Amino acid sequence: MESQVRGGTRWKRFAVVMVPSVAATAAIGVALAQGALAASFSVSGQSFKVTTSQLNGQGFVQYGAVDEGYTMDGKKTAHPVAVSAFKSAEIRNLCQSVVTPDIPVIGTVSLMLKAGGGSTPVEAKNLYIDVAQLEADATFNNIDIGVAAKDAAKGPGIQKGDTTNPFGFAQQADSVVLKDVKQTAWATTAGTFKLSGLKMSLNKGVKECY
């Protein structure tokens, strides 16, 4: 998901800014739902969980990288990830959750986003997901395994700023179908992310997608 965490949210300040940020978050959510904004989801020093019933991706590439950022107490951190990238993707029943513990005064808070649960799926262009763990049933069409990351031409290519070896191992495919997806990720970035039927909730305590 680079020399600094993409789109990092400063959760240690969450208790201070929560109330005024609700209106801003709602406005951003509407814009995302209309496909009006590029999207980036990452949390400094934290992973988050994602589930989807099905992802249909076109132009797929996967390569190794390192996500670098900072923990909530300001310490540098790094995590090895497998970057899964798609030129375009349709996603059904998307759920994304992150749990932030020990917020002053409030305690533990869970943020959950859901979209694409109706007849219209979530649509993404130039989608990058920095995956730490993945469970799914996968079908690849015309897959090439063992190409150098820099030579993988079927997908959107190595994302600018990613800390990776361009000569390292990669795989690519014309298309991919992932079903019953459960994954832990450190970052998600998309050129555009149209979230149909977007629902966002903040909950005290632990509430995750799985």
C-alpha cells in the first residue's frame, strides 16, 4: 500500500476530532458512492479486515512489497505484503472494518464500511490491495506465474511509491474471480471507487467483518 503509509488516519487523535469529522466523513462517503473521488484506506500501524462474497477482476497482477509507516505512539513500522492489483474490479457484499483500541475517554471503537449489497456491485478502477492474509476460492484466466514484477503487463503495473523489488517474483492473469473472500490488509488504494449502497457505522467495542 511506500515510504509512508498511504492515506494514514491519526487514530490517536480520534477522540478529539470525532464529532466534527462525522459530517465530513458523510460528505466524503456520498462523493465516493457517486464515484467522484479517488479512494485510499489505510490506518497507521494497524491492519484491517475485508470480506466480500465475490470479486470479479480484470487485468490482475500480484507482487511482493513492504508497507512502511508509524504506530500510534510514533514508532516506525514495516510489514511484508502481497500487493494484489486490478485494472478494474466489481465487488459484491463488501465489508471493511478496523478496530482501534484504547481511545482516551471512549475506549475501543470499531469502524465498519459496507457497500455493494444490493443489485449494483462496488466498482473500482486501478485497485491495489496490500494483503497480509487471504482466504478465498480463486479462479484465474490465462495466468502467468514467476514473471518479474516490472514485466507484468496484464495488470495496472507496480504502484508508484511502492517499496518493492522490480525484478522480484510476480504473477499476472487476464482476469480473476475470487469468492467468499476473507482477508487482512494494511492498505487499499483505488483510482476510483464507486460504493453503491454505502453504509458506515462506528461502534463501541469490537465489531469486525469476520
